[in-house]
Amino acid sequence: MRPASGILTMGGLLAEHADRNNTSPTRRGVYLRTMLLCESLPPPPPNVIIVPPVQEPNQTRRQAMTAHVQDSFCATCHKMMDPIGFGFEGFDASGAWRTTDSGQPIDTSGSIVGSDVTGAFNGPTELGAKLATSDEALACATTQWFRFAFGRDGGMTDGDQCAVKALQNAMKAGGALALVRAIPETAPFLYRKIPEGGL
């Protein structure tokens, strides 16, 4: 049966963070790290030639991609991304559920490192349960809501940070609905800075 875990299993999102004809544990892992945990991942070194691993006919995508986390040169960065992305291998490049890849059973075990919910998980439902207990994910979610609500594409002011902290407390106490209700109560919503020289 196809698992469901909120945005983590939305077909469009999974398809967007895949290659054209195959899954991409790396791209899916990058999405989770940057958008759901608000981490800044370093770009590939300038001398790296990015060539996706070749998947042999009887090899799963996971087996082909495991080279990233075994090669010492690549592993430094890819160990932050690929093991999370492996948990989404039950979804193909279009975001459709699948149980086999190249005739072999899908392995959806994954792991997170360098987080307040570091550890193993199996599939996106278990990953979602881990993220639901993460203070880092909560802080990121409130930051993303704030940026969207106020159109903050770049950095935020000290006043913004105070508002985000208030939103974090609201979400922790009452969930996403409490967060949405708290947005109009923040100082950036209620007040605006008058530019120098007046209106």
C-alpha cells in the first residue's frame, strides 16, 4: 500500500526533485535539508565534474548511487543528502509509488546525520514522524511561513527574528493552525518602518 506523509509524499514535489528519467536521492535529500531543515549546503568543489553514476541493467538506483557515500571525496557532502533521499526510493521519477526497481525489491531505509533527530528511518512516513519531533524542523517551518507571509526573500531584521521566535512558540503550543493565527499578531504585521525623510 502506498504510504502517505503530508508534503513528503506529494507526487509533484517528488517529481520536481528527481532526474528526468530516474529518481535522485541527492536532489530529494538536498530539498529536505535546505527547505525543511533550513540548512545551507556547500556547492560541489569547483574541480568536480558532475557525472551521475551509471545504473547497470540489474542494478537499483540506490545501488548505483551508493558510490557517492562510499567515495571519500564525494562522501563529505553526499552523506548529508543521499541517505535521506534513499528513503524516497519507493517513488519513481514521476512521483508514482513503486515496489521494485530493475526487478528488485525497493529498499526505503534511510538515515539522517547532523540533526537533532539523527538516526535511521524506513520510508517517508517514519521520516515525517522524526521531523515532527525536531526542533530544527519546527524552527525552519516557522521561518518559511514568515518569509512567505511577508515576502522576505533575503535576510531578516532583528525584529523579524523576534517575530519568528513568537511564531515558533505558537506552533509548538498549538500546531500549524496556531502559527497561521499568530502571524497577524506579530510586530511586522502590525507596524511598518517609516523610511527616512517621512512618507
